[in-house]
Amino acid sequence: MYELIQQYLKPELLVLIPVLYFIGMAIKKSSISDNFIPLLLGAFGILLSVIYLIATVDVNTYKDVAIMIFTGITQGILLAGGSVYVNQVIKQSSKNDEG
């Protein structure tokens, strides 16, 4: 599983998984419906990934911009998925401990 994660996610962005997890916990405590949490985490993941890429990637052509945007979107979605996955693992493990 770890090799699969490394193949698709930039290692320097993995820190965003726990960040998104805590953002999700904060959203859950708010008045926002739980149905929107995965979408909001995806948006935050994309935003944070694009910010990271803007800060670290040299952009010289429109092609570079397109690649950066595509990478930011795909990385953000995958990171949000990782965060939701972590949340579900924690929930399921606590259910198994109770039952």
C-alpha cells in the first residue's frame, strides 16, 4: 500500500493528509452538513496543493501552467481521499473495539 501511495502522491504533500483530516474534524463540529465534508476537503486539498506548486515550480510556458494546475487538482483530490480514508479507518477500528 505504501508503494502505491508513493507512486501517485508527491511525498512532500503527504503532510496534507493529517492537515485535511483535522480540517474535516473542524468542519464536522460546525453547522455544515456532513455530506459536504468530502467536497470541502477536496477543495482545500486542491487549493493547498496548487499553492505548494506555485511556490516550488518554475513556470515558463502555458504548458507548464496547465501541468501545474492538473497536478494540483489530482494531488488535492488524492490527498482528500487519503484523509477520508484515514477517518474511515479510525471509525471502523473503534467500531471493532466496541463490538
